Amino acid sequence: MNKFLALLLAMMMVVFTFGAVAETVDPNTIDDNPASATGVYEIGLVTDVGHLKDGSFNEGTWNGIKLYANANNLTYKYYQPANGNQATDDDRYDAMKAACDNGAKIVVAPGFMQAAALTKVAAEYPEVKFVFIDGWDLELDNIAAISYAEQESGYMAGYAIVKDGFEKIGFMGGGGGTNSACCRYGYGFAQGVSAAAKEMGKQVELKYTWQYGSTFSASPELQTMAAGWYETGTEIIFACGGTMFDSIAAAAAANDAFVVGVDVDQSPLSDTVVTSAMKDLATSTQWALGTFYAGNWETIGNNGTVLGAKDGSTGLPTATWSFETYTIEEYEAQLAAIVDGTLVISDEVVTEGNIVNMPLENVTVLYE
């Protein structure tokens, strides 16, 4: 069996095994701090910047760990690097080392900033397996990298909001315009906005910025900027970057405006959320853990796996969105076109201000 086929079969097995778990168990009912009678915690999470319960990237990954561990009676623990949003590679390394020293068989590390620490600790603990979420192949047999086709869910969100009637749109991105995932989200979003505007024969405005998002954090400066956009006519902003959401949602609430969430369904966090551009962090984390515990690590170790719509890993939350005219039937048809390749979305990583140079029709881009 070749590596690709083995990988596909492993993914199918875990999807079928754990789909029911994700639907029937609320991860919020599972303990975040379970005790271990032996002091050993088999599965570890080392958080990205921000806090564990961020309603976004960390929490989505953590939910996957809790669901898998709860279903399989395994011990688990999370580790937050020292110094919060100012954490260094040494801080991340120390958190990973603590997980390994506490008996972890597998450690999940979400976030591109984990790379240097992962490379160091994986070499020192070759018997431990590591899952690098939003990462790339670090060419070590005990590291499996998982990334996503964020441009797909960005596109679907941008397309849907324009079809639903929004014409003055904003994008505020994390990582300062250098984070590949946020860049794919942003350009995918712009492509979706453009496609819907062209179909409808209208011109729309897209304000676009990476300011105040370098640490993916909420800040007074970000909230002031978002409030200024809303006050001057922007109707909805894609909050693309961790707890940046808190500042943008607060500005939206103060101005009777709206937000597009990111990574997970963020509608529970604010009434301002119309939809969220999602990547299924919980399910893909369960898949990686299931692959390890099934004895199939060799299919994903020292490899980069990209998950997208064809794997059920990108999309919009139809059960909670608040569109008034855009329908589930329209969405499902578009999703099917992405899956079968009829609709191709560019995955180009468009950094910083380069959005103004991209071929976007029926869109006036205002870069700040």
C-alpha cells in the first residue's frame, strides 16, 4: 500500500469513528484539568499565543484533544508557555519539555511560531510524537504537520456575505501580513467577495489591513481602528486572528455592525457574528491522534498534510449563521464545486499590501 492510500484510509477510519463523538459530546462538558492517578498525561497540548479558551485556534485544537481522550479513556494536559503573547522559542520549548517529562506519548502544538521549539524538542525526545498544527514538514520522523486550505473557507465567507447584501466590507488580519494561514484566508476572502460582486453586477468596497494584528491579540488600538471603519460605513469585518476578534466584535456591537469569525464557529461569542470561516481543528486533531493510536504514524510522520473541503475540514457553520437571503442550498452547491474541482480558488500567499495588485474584479480595495 503506498503512503497516499494509507493516509486516505487512515483519515476515513477516523472520520467514521469520531464523527459521532463530535456531534454528541459537547467538549465544554469535558474537564479542562483532569487529574491523573499516576501523574502521567499521555496527550499534551502546548498552546499558541493567546489563552487556552480563546474561542478560536487554541480552543478548537484543545476540544479535539478532549473529545479524543474522553472517548478513549486517556489522560491529557495543556501547557501554556511563559510570558503569554510575548513567549519566546525558549518558553515554548520549556512547555513542550514539560509535556514530555510528564509522560506524553504525543504532543499537539498549534501555531506556526512553534517550529523552532518543535525542531529542538523532537530531536531530544525521539520516542514522543508531535503534531504541528498550521505547520509544515520539519523533516523529522516524529513530527506530523497539518495545514489547511484556508483560502476555501475565506472564499466561501466572502462570497456569502456579498450575496447576502453586504457592500462595504473589511478584513483585519493577524500576523502582520506574514502568516501564511491568515494570508490565505485574506486572499480567499477577497476572491469570494469579487466573485459574488461580479455575478451580481455590482461594485463593492474592501478595506484591508494587517495593522495591530502582529500578536493576534485584542488591543485598544485595534478596537479604535475597527470602530473608525464602522463609523465611516464599513458594514462587516472579517476578524482573522485569534483574540483580535474581541476588539473587533466590541467595535461592531457599539456600532450595530457585524463580524465574520475565523477558525471555529465564533457565533457563541457575540451576536455580531454573521458567519465564520472555519477549519475543523477539532476533527483534524482527533484524526491525527487516531492515526497515532491506530499504529499508523508512519503515514503522517515526516510529512505535511493539507486538509480542505474534500476532507470536510473547511467551510461555514450552516446551523448558526444569520444570513437573510443566502441559502444553504447555494452554499452546498458551491462547496460541492470546490470538492470536485469545478471551482478553483487561488492559494497564493498574498502578504502585506500586495492585495492591491491582485486581479480582483468589481472590488475597490482600500489598503491601510
